[in-house]
Amino acid sequence: MSVPILEARRITKSFPGVVALKDVSFDVRAGEIHALCGENGAGKSTLIKVLSGVHPYGSYGGELLVDGAPARFLSVGDAQKAGIAAIAQELALVPALSVAENVRLGDWPTSAGLVDWVEARRDAREWLSRLGLDVDLDTPVEKLGAGQRQLIEIAKALRRRARVLILDEPTAALAEAEAVRLMELVRSLRQDGIGIVYISHRLEEVFALADRVSVLRDGSTVSTRAATASDRSALIRDMVGREISDLFPRRAPKLGAVRLKAAGLSAEGEGGLRALSDVSFEVRAGEVLGIGGLMGAGRTELLMHLFGAWGRRTAGELTLDGAALKAGSPGDALGAGLALVTEDRRRHGLVLDQSVGFNLSLSTLDSLTRSGLIDFDAEAELNEQDREDLRIKTPSLDARVGGLSGGNQQKVLVGRARRSAPKVLLLDEPTRGVDVGAKVEIYELINRMTERGLAVILVSSELPELIGMSDRIVMMRAGRVAGDFSRAEATQERLIAAALGQVEGA
């Protein structure tokens, strides 16, 4: 058996009050895809930072080896010189700089003391061509799609002669077609002898790509085995430490009266760009209405418009419990009984530098205010109730919310929305980037809320989730309703066909 390119032996890493890694061992070989799985908070991110030099030698216990020899990375640059490159979920690109500038960022070719732009552009073109990306080198990367930006980041790593490529949730922000292309690229890199560390919550990707799979749980290595020697159930059991027999525990609803109804709704954004056209639907108390469609179908615009955060209504009407609901502001929507859990929790949902408790209370401070002052005792009591009920894993309610795992951040968002006692809860990709155990907890929370008469509108890009958790599903295409399906009628084939405009809705 060949010597691993990169090996971690008995890595232990602690932070104040938290042991993030405990005797973790992991390795990757040339021409191998080694998947790294685990729940949010299992230690994956910390291990990646050790492997890539973010946490320098001396700040952790254990040892790293490159080609069998001890390696002591004091910085990310040291790891890169050894051929180790990590591509995080938050890409390290400069949005305002051009494609060519980003590919050569930090490693400029020079001639007579000046940047050799001819060489920089030639080199950038060569590496992007190898990845099959044909874009204008002068285009600012902020104008490119997520899939194109991902390839630019990979090109940066490969031109630095990366021998190990660490990909952290590489398809999380990609449309399905982009994800397929990226997976094909990963397979081709394996054939070129590059070792790939692949981190993903999407288990179908893990089994489609990986040669081996390692699982972390609570900062420790639980298992490492060949992907062919495992299956979905065994992997989930290793990740969460228990059996999960039903990934989508939707219970038979007890439907009430119509809560929210849209009739012929049309809206346009800035510049008169129309994103919603003649959209009609209704959702009842106790019901989960799923909203699906391909990227750009108008799903997020619909939820943002319902919440008063996007677009100008040009036609149609919206009613809540039979009363007209005007297009206003998010504050008006909250007051009327709507709450939104945004798809981008880090950008639009949470105040990352503030505490868990601050974020839980943010939408309901009025109810906690007495004579112009916040009742901190009442706030703390409610926050503690939410912490226990939602099973938010945090050192304390005073801990910075940005330091929590993705699943726990999502629970904070859902808890804040629930705190406002909404009649209709709008969930936009509520389990994106969330591990399987946290997903089931969020699904159970949805069930508990609908059992109390709450209506839920659930937007999801994952068809199994949409089918498993929805009582009815509306598929959208180009801002219009392309199909309306009951739970019994909804199959992946029918939903995809509707999203592509190939069939009429049921």
C-alpha cells in the first residue's frame, strides 16, 4: 500500500472550554477521494484547519506527515508549499478583481519589477481551460455564478501544484447541473493522481465519489472504511450515534382553514425585472406547502415578497386569514403573523458577532420591554426555554452565535421566527449545510409547529426533502406556477418534469 501524501496522527485540538478534536487520525493517498463526514460540530472544520495550516504547529497535539515525513506547518503558506490546498465554503476570492487577477492572486509574475500581465493572463487562461471554464478574463468574479467561482478557486489551487485538495461542501451553493459538472471534475482530478478530501452532508455525493469514508463524531474518529463496504444507514448511524429509521418524519396533518392565499400574484424587482407572474396558491393551518423549482425559478423571490422584503407588486392579491395583506415591510409582515427563515443565515439571518441570546430575542424585543427598558430576566428565561426545546448546542447563551455549527445556527433562526408566534412560517432552504441529525430535529420541530395549527411554506432544492416533508408541492418555473401536486401525486420524475416545463401540473 502506498504511503499517504498527507497523514494526521492522533490530532488533539482544544479551545477555551471545548475539546474540538480528540486523538483523530486521518490520511489521504494519491489518486484517492477520501470523504470526511460528521454532524455539524463533529470537528471536521477544525481538522481541515489543522491539515491546511490555519491552526499552526504547536497549537495542537499529535503530528502531521507529508509523504511519510513529519510536517510542521506554521501557516497556510507552508501547507501550500507542501502541496496542501483547502477550498472553504466561503471562497477566498476578491469580488471586485478580475478572473485573471484572482487566479494569480498573491503569486504575481513579474518582469523588470512590474507585474507581467501578459504572462498572468496566459497562465490564467491555461489553467481555466484545463477545468473547462471559458470566461472573459477581465470579468470581475462578483459577476460570475457560484459554479464558475468555485472553478476559479480550484484553478488557483492547482496552479500552485496542489497534491491534496480539500473541498468543504463544494456543491452546497451550486445548482444541480453545476454540481454534476463539479463532481465530474473531481473524478478527473483523482485520475490525475491528486488526493481529494471531500466534505459533504449530501450522502448521495459521498457514495457516488468516495473511495474511502471517515466519520467524526464529537471530535473523535468513529470509523474509516471503504465506501463500498458501507451504506447510507451505517454511515448515518456512525454520524449521529443512533439509528434514524425515518429521515423525513412527516406526520399526517390535521388541516384547518386557509391561512395564506395568493391569487394572481405578480411582482417585479429593480429595473422593472419581473420575477413573479400570476402566482396562485393557498396553505392551510397545520399544512406544509412545499415550493420547488430549478435555480432562478423565483422561489426565494416569492418568499421574500410575501415577507415584504423584495419587489413591487404589480398585480394580484394576498390574504391572511381572509383579510387583505398589503405589500409592506418585514416589520409589517411580522406584525401580521408572517415569519421568515432566510436561505442565507450568515448574510441575512444572524448577527454573527452577537450572542445566541441576542439573536433569539431580536424579533421580539418589544414584548420584553417594560417602561422603555428590556426585562433581561424575562429575556433570559425565554432564551433558556428555547435553548432546551430546540436542543441548541452552545457553551452558553452568551456565546457568539457565529461560533456555533451550521445546524445550531439554523436552530437559532427557527427559534427566533417561532418566538414571534407567527400564523405562517416561511422556510427558505432550512436544512442547507446542515447535518443529517440536525435535519431530523428541524423536521420534528416543523411537525410540532404544524400540530399547533401553524402553516408552513417550505422552499427546498432537495427533492427527497420536498416530497418527504410536504403535504402539497407547488413547482415553479420562470416565476410562474408550473405544477401543483398532492403528496400522493408527487414523484421526483413528475416534479422535475414540471420544473422543466414538460408537463402540466396535477
